[in-house]
Amino acid sequence: MRLVLEARPERSRIAAWLSPALAIIATIVLGFLLFSLLGRDPWQAMHVFFVKPLENRYGVGEWLLKASPLMLCGVGLAVGYRANVWNIGAEGQLTLGGIFAGGLALVFDQSAGWWLLPAMIVAGAIGGMLWAAIPAFLRTHFHANEVLTSLMLVYVATYLLSYLVHGPWRDPQGFNFPQSKMFADAALWPNLFAGTRLNRGFVVALACVASTWLFMSRSVAGFEMRVAGLAPAAARYAGISSARVVWIGMLVGGACAGIAGVNEVAGPLGQLQPSISPGYGFAAIIVAFVGRLHALGILLASLLMSLLYLGGEAAQVSLALPSSVTGLFQGTLLFFLLAADVLVHYRVRIAGRSQAPAALG
């Protein structure tokens, strides 16, 4: 007797959209068990993790602030993922966007005007696209796996940023700390609400989410991307260029990640530092799949992932838990989501040696 997976003749769309909710519930249940094993009151721990960060105006602002880069990277990655273009390097593209925007802010530090922030957005998008163009070129010309090339470029981007803030861009008045000088006010996003750090970069993030939704649902290129992902053979028969699909998927993802980098250096950081992201580009992969590669779903998933970041910080202070608890929740959420998706696409059967398989679901 053994268990076998049998492909379902037709996938339920309702089950596909409910699977993220099931994954979230399973993650919370596992969290209760984990906190109990660690000797913490699970109800208190869940309150600290999911409620305490949102108890005041400042906390809500931080929640939306951290959701901004997640939704930007998430929608950018989703455009490629819908076409089976697997960009894993949003973290590096975010870093390059921050470098390009930060360099512009430093060059025009003394002559900054109203035009600087729009120029920084354009520069950040170009930086992210240029970094994403490398794996796109390698994929279309040399059939190199974009998963590996985009991932490896993350480390190159990190070392490039480190070189700049330790060397030519280091603040001469910064007491030898590896950081650039603070940007001028013209290079910083104004805050949206008093008493919070939430800035107008959040509005830019929402605009990018809406734009990618329009692109995927209303444009010819977006339709071609969806066809290439759902039916590659039909896409080739229809004359849809696979190279064009790869380039669009990578460049859109790079542009969105680059803008996320702009929001970080022109927002809460206000300068270039050795690290401008705590891993938003990698967490956005989970955000994209929890959101079912749909703009609205990604918006909601980014809010959930942002809450996990804030909850992890609160757990460190209030419960003396390690910072790795945030990564644990993120990984657990992805694990349960993948497990739920397996059951959406397949049914489990018990196969015996001398009898026909019996369905379990």
C-alpha cells in the first residue's frame, strides 16, 4: 500500500484562492505550538506578533511603510512569474536602484530642486532594469538559467554598494562610518501623516501596483505574457516571441525593484548604507505567490508580510526571541502554501498491490 498523487482533471479556482488562507491558518497554528515549546504564552505571543505593532498611529505608519517595497518587488516579480520567467534577484535590483538614485542625490546635493525626486525614480528604475537585463541577456543568448544568474547578481550588487559606502561615496564627516552623507531635503520623500515615517513613496508603490495590473489585464503584451505562461506551445504557434517575453518579465521586475530601492534611500534611510534592505527582494517572492500573482492579492500579501517583520521586531523586545523568528514564519508560510497548492492540483490516492487505487479526496 502506498500514497500516489493523481492530477485533478480540473483545478478549482475557489480552492486556488482559498489555499493562501489555509496556509496562513496553518502557520498561525504552528506558531501557537512553537511558542508553547519555547515556554511562552502562545496567546500573549500572538498578541505581540500580530496586534501590538498596530496599536498606535506610528505602528500603522511603519506597517504601511514596510509594505511598500514588498508590494513593489512582488508585482514586478509576478509579471515574469506569470510567463514562467523566474527572476530571483529582486534584492540585487533593489540595491542597484538605490545606488543609482543615491548617486544622483549626491551629485546634485547643492543644486537640488523639485525635479530631483522624479529624476531619482527614473534613475532607480533604470538601475534595476540594467541589473535585470544581465540575466535576461544570458537567458536569451546563451540559455543560462535566470534563477541562478539573477540570484548570484544579488551578491555582486551587495558588494558594489559596500565598496561605494566604504570608499568613494563615504561621508568625509561621518566619523569613518561606512555610509554616504545624508541626502538634501529635495531628495527625500515628504511624510504623508504627522507622527509617522510613512511617506509619499507609498503612493508611488500603489501607483505601480495599479499600473502592473493594467499592463497584465488590458495590454496586448500582458496577454502574451499570460499565454506564454499558461500554454507555451500555443504561444509559440501564435508567433509570440519567447525572447521578448523573457525581456519584458525581467525588465518590469527590475524596474519595480529599482523603484523600491529609491523609496528606501529617499525615505526611511535618507542616505546610502552597506545594506538598504533587510531582505525585501527575497520576501517578495513569498508575497507574489501568496497573492496568487495578482495585483490585489499581492497588495494584501505585502501587508501580511510587513506585519510579520514588525511582529518579529516586537517579539525580540517583548519576548526576548531571536530575530530569526521572522524568517521562520515567512518560511513556514511558504511551505504551507506550496503544500496547499499541491492539493489544489493533485488528489491523494491509496494504491494497493492487488486492488484499484482508492481516492482520499
